[in-house]
Amino acid sequence: MRRPCVAPRLDGLSRRADFWLLTAILGLSIPSARAQSSVAMRVETTRGGMVADVKVIAKHLDSKSKEVIEMLEISEAAGKYTAERLRKGLYEFIACDRGLKFEPDFNEIRLGENDSKRFTLVLGEQLITQPVVGISPGNKVCLIHTHTGCEATREIDGHGNIQYRGLQEHYHIEPQVCRKE
């Protein structure tokens, strides 16, 4: 005579272990299923031209204090910069070329859940010549864009001037080589 197929009985300990294993698996999968946003941006000059050797940074900011929670460098692919899997919150996106041949640009954006935003960061082209007092021609200085923190080492020309693109009030000059170089 054939015996009926019966599932093995699990004691209380085995059932609890199975329950906690299932809970752990579900718990680990929930954070990856959270809503996530993405941003796609282009970087160009005021005339619509493309700029080589641009660095784009995303700063995740505390919405009240504006303190930086996290910084991400965004890589470029086919002329576009894309950041994916961004959490909900306030972000500042900064673009500057290495060497500060153009004035940096920035954009502050609030992302919700599952947002997808597109925008263009425009690098300034207006050329400014500023006399530098107290620093001899030929010496190097650190040119710093005050809002973005982008910086580059520049040399004072033979007339005691420094040239850069953008507005004078957007820059600060320190009488030394930039620390990041």
C-alpha cells in the first residue's frame, strides 16, 4: 500500500527561522525599490558651443542648512552628463572647465520621488582683464570662483593683469598657487 505524500512538519524553531529569513530578504530588497530620480544635463557656452575637459559635480544639500550631505562627480557620455539613482532632496549641480577658461555655472534643483529633469549649464564667455595690486608680474595666483569653488592657477601678465571670463565680483584671487593642483 502506498503512503500519501505528506510535507514534513516544521517545529516552531524552523518556522521562526524561515520567517526571519524571508523578512531579511524582503528588507534588503525594499531600499533598492525606493523611488529614485535622474538628471540629464548638457554643458555649453553662451554661444551654444561645446567645451572640452569639463567637470560636473552634484552636491546633495540639506534643505534647511544647505550643508553638503554628499558630493558626486558626474561623468560625461556623448556630450551629456547623467546622474541616476539620486535620492529625493535638494541638489546643486556645478559645471566648470579645468583651467577656468570659462565662467562656471550652477543650478539648484529639488528632486522628488521618481523625478526626471533635464537642463543646460551655460559657461560664461565674457572676457575680463583685472589689474592685480601687490603681486609682481610673472607670479602665480589662485583664481577662485566664489560660489562654485572652482579654481585654477594663473600667472600675472607683464602688465600686472589677470584675465578670466565672467564678472569680477564672482571671483577671488589668492596670492599663491592653488592647493588642489
